[in-house]
Amino acid sequence: MKLSLLQENLNLALTNVSRFVSTKAQLPILNNILISTDEGRIKLSATNLDLGINYWIGGKIEEEGSVTIPAHEITEFISYLSSGKIDISLNNNLLNIKSNKTESDFATTPAADFPELPKFDPKKSFDLDIALLNNSVSQIAFSAATDDTRPVLTGILCQFTQENLSLVSTDGFRLSQKNIKLVNPITLPEGKEKLSFLIPARSLTEVTKLAKNNTKLQISVVRDDHQIMFVLDDIELLSSVLDGQYPDYQKIIPENFSTNIFINREEFSQAIKIASVFAKESANVVKLKIQNNSIEITANAPQKGKNKIEVDARIEGEGLEIAFNYKFVSDFLNICKGKELVIKLNESLTPGLFQDQSDPAFTHIIMPVRIQD
């Protein structure tokens, strides 16, 4: 193998690909990145068996070949080099890398030891608007669980029909749902009317990171529906699909509400931030007292003090008192863009529905905290 390419291109590729290397590898080869030639381009690959990536970059190929090299060392080394041309050659299991004033040799492992990643199957693929997926994932990914106590909750339920896309995430304490009417209907593979996948939230988040400078996206089912592939301009991202029964989330969302609150987003956000100073010292609890045309927000930290702030609001229905974890409310507020929010409630121990008035397709549910008398 003999290659020439630019440091800036290789550095960007290694930075992205190295995120997919296993940090707890039972197989030593999973600590490595595979460098290979592929139809006139240079391909970098990595996998942790749950997530995998193929990343193509341009360069001059004098001799074809393939080899694997420890990810941490090569990524760090290339990042320290100055921009410009780099020459890479493989000689007797040593990868020689030359730049303007530097020459180094890296020990390698044969490419034959690296797990083979499945190939893209156009017959099982469909196109999806990148901006649409990016915006939707950024709105709901935060509601997925981050620990593996219940693995299914670390995923995002993605349901596709020809004219609709639905994304749902929940960690058991909150739930986010995005229902989208597709402007451009999609053609699902093999004549199917609908597809449903439970995809790890991390996988979809990685897709949004990698898709920032891409113009197209294809999604393909591989390996008997146990894996899913996202194909960008010069990148393939492969993800496992989670097994298990996802919660019946529709039962969590109340159909009717006795109290509707319309409130200015900025004023409510500021009030929650102020209350959080005290809530942090008391299990993150903030109390909301809905009365007349205002919400009284309080937080009480016995060892530190207490706080009360009133925010004007338009109230429709009955008054009540309810408490929430302020972090869950803040996470929702951080992704809202509209001027006005609506909060829909029933009782102090039933879920509250939060919506950004500027985005009716997005619904967020937060479970309340029991108020201690």
C-alpha cells in the first residue's frame, strides 16, 4: 500500500472515525482503525460491534492495500502534524508516514483480522431529508435514557410510513414525540407500507454530527433487520437495532386536560433558572402553583434558603399545585424556539404536557414529583 493525501483531510477523517473505536474491546483488533483502498479512494473503517463507520477521503493511490493501526496513536499523531502533503506506505508490517519534516513508523495488524462490515443494499433502502432528521433528533434525543438499566429506553423509536415520520424517546420520567407530515413522500423498500426501528439515541446523534456538511441521506436495512445503515455523501454509519418491547407510550400521554397554561417562554425560562439555585440543594424540585393569571414558582432548600417568583400567564381551567424536576423542564426549554409555551395539566400526580406553540408537531411529557407537605 502506498498513498499520498493531505493532512487536513486525514485528520478530519480520523477524528470522526476514532469515535467509533471500542473503548472496552474484548477483541484487541477493535482498538484499531482499518485503512484500505477502495475503487480509487481511501477508506477508513472502525467498529465497536454496536456502531460502525466507513469514511472515504480522496488522495493519490500508487499501490493498493489495507492494514489496521491503533486508533488512539495514529489519530493523535496526525493531529500534531502541520497541514500539507503526507506520504503513507506499508513495508514489512510497518506503516511509514512522511510529512514535510517528520518520518515515523507504526506497528500494524493485518486487515484480515478486522471484522467485515456489511455492504449497503440499495434494494432495502430509502431516501430521507437530512435537515428533517437532524432537526427532529436534536429535539428529542435528550429524553432517551443514558444508562443501560433498561436498554430499550436508550433508543429512539423511529416509525416510517410513505407520508409520515414519528420519533419517540423516553427515559421513564419524561417523553418526547415528534410527528412529521413529510412534504416529499418517501418510497419504502420492498413495497412496505411502514417500517419501525428502535435505534440507539447515540447512533442517531452521531448521524446528525456527521451529516452537517452532507447533502443526501439514504437509510438501508441490513443483516436481517438487525442493523440499519445511514449513507451520506462519503460516509456509511452502521448501527445495531435494539431488541425488546418499547413502552406503550401512547397510554402515557393524557387525552384531555383540566388546566391549560399559556406562558411567555423567556420569562418562564428565567424563572426556572432562578429557582434552580435553590432546587439544586433539594432534589432538584421546583413547585408550580397555578392561580388566577399567574404561576408562582418556588424552591426550598432547608439548609440554604428558599425562593419564590411569579410569572404572568393566561390560565384556562382549574388552579392546582404541581412539582417537577427543574432539570427536565430546563432541557425542554433549551430546545424551544417559539415565543409562547402551553402547559397542560390535570392533577398534581399526573403527567404534564409541554408544547412549544411554534412547533405543534413536537410534544413533551414530564412526570411530576410528589409534593412533600
